[in-house]
Amino acid sequence: MTTPTPADEAPICSARGCRAPAVWELRWNNPRLHEPDRRKSWLACADHRGSLGDFLDARGFLREVVALPGSPTLEA
């Protein structure tokens, strides 16, 4: 789970032990627990986008992956 950060700090990747700045938002929900339109979010750095996405996708939870506003991924 990602904790809110002050506005002057970059969001941090949600992968365990990672302190890298996040550039992706993985939006998901557990259909057994959440309403269909509810989205929870994990943040990911470039290195962990695949592994976090694979974890959620294997369980059928992943709904979408979007670049975080202001991240360099929007410029690429």
C-alpha cells in the first residue's frame, strides 16, 4: 500500500523495499471485494512495472496502467 507523500516529494514505488521514484500507476480492484468501478492504485518505478503488473494480472485484478502526471514516461 502506498502512503501519501508531501507535494514536494516524488511518489515512491510500491514494490517491497524499493525507494525509487514511481513513474507508473497500476489501477486495480478485487472483484470479490470491490464494486466494479472502484480502483485501488499501486505505484511503480520502471524496474517494477512488469512484476507488479504481472502479480495483479495473474489474479485478474489489473484494470489499467497509466503514466503518473509529470513523469518522464509521458514524454517518451
